[in-house]
Amino acid sequence: MEIQTARLFYRILKSLTNVDIPVDTGDFRLIDRKVCDVMNSLNSIRGKNRYIRGLVSWVGFKQIGVEYVRDPRLAGETKYTLKKMLKLAMDGITSFSYAPLKLPLNLGIFLLAAGFVYLIVELVLRIAGVDVSTLNTVIAVNMILFGLNFVVLGAFGEYIGRIYDEVRDRPLYIIARNVGFDDGKTGETRQ
């Protein structure tokens, strides 16, 4: 069960984010000194709930997988409870995806469109002389009103996502290597 939920989580996270986070990976990894230096420089970035698996992918260096057979646990059982797994999943999704913030906007647009189509069909049926229940009108108007509410919530979500980007203060880009500079310091000229 634990392995299937982890597999499902990685696939959901991959579909929700634009960062190429490899599926079915753990925190154990070999990294180059350049990656280590960049990850250390990220310590100045604000944020208490860091999803390291995602950050390693976000910095943008080339990654390859090294498959191995994990030996069974020799003593005891995992201390990683369902609660801890859910927190890790939430950290991963909220650190690298705005999809939950965009969901109300998409739902609102759908409800608005469906409500207007429902109202137009009802109006055409009334003009054609078909007896239509008043309950249908109430349903259509409610769909439109709920749609408007969700659109407004989605607009708030867009603003919250942008504010979150600013507060996290992640760098806009990471320099993989300097070419033609002494000490790797930009702005210096060589004699």
C-alpha cells in the first residue's frame, strides 16, 4: 500500500508542476560540488517547509537515475507515518505547483458557461412553448452565481501565487559556470 501511494503521489506531483521532478526517487542522492554549492546558497531563501527532492530538480542541473535494489529493513518498522507522508506531499505540491490555486478559476469558468448555456436552453424551450419548471431557472442562476464566486476566488488565488513567489525570494536564474572571469566574480575585467 505504501509503495502504491508514493507512486501515485509522484505522478500527481509531476502532472501539477512545471519542474521536472523525477518520479519514484528518494532523498538519497549523489550530487556534484556545483549542485551542493547552489543548494547551500539557497539557505538564504525564506521558507520553512522545503521539499528537497523538488529543489534539487528546480536548480536545473542534469540528473540521471541510478537504480539499485534496496535491502529489506533489518530492524523495526518505518517511523514515517501516514501523517508525515501527507505533510511531505503537501510540501511538494504547495512548493512547486499553483494548480490548487487555479482550480477555483477553472471551476468558475466552467460553472459560468454551463449556467449560461442552461439559461439559454431554458429560454429557447420557453419561447418554443415547452412548459419549463421555475426550479430550472433557479438552478441556472445558482450555477452562474457560484461560477462568479469561484472566478473571484481564482483571481485571489492568482494574486496569492504571485505574492508567494515574491516572498519565497528564489533567484530568477542560477549561473552554472562563469566563462572569462577571474574568481568567478562577475563585473571584473582581466588585464
